[in-house]
Amino acid sequence: MDDPSIWLTIAGASLVGLAIITRATLAGWKGWLDLRRLEIEGHRAAALPPTSGSRIELADLKERVRKLEAIAAGVDL
């Protein structure tokens, strides 16, 4: 065990392993931060009053759903 190449190989493999673990941990941390950012933006969007454009869009979607339900029930429009 006095051969320096063995110690260099072990040190190099350890360094590579540490780099892989560090990179994976940082990627997970970034993903978690992105998730938290989306949650915060969702809470902000829910707190804001709806705009007239979103109301019109919602009314349009409700009308489409009503028409699709009528088609599914076999009612002629």
C-alpha cells in the first residue's frame, strides 16, 4: 500500500465522486427553489382580482363546456 499511484487513484476517484454528488445536490436544490417560486407566484396570482380579459375567457370556457355537455346529452342546439 505504499505505491503512490494507488493513493492518487483513490484520491482522484473520491474527488470525482464528490463532484458528482455535489452536482446532483445542486440540481435538486435548484429544482426545489423553482418549485417554491412557482408556489409563491401562484399565491400572488390567486390574491389578485381577475381582469376583464380573464372573465371573458372564463365565460367563453363555461359556454364551451355547456355546449359539449349538451352534445353529450344528445340535445340539438
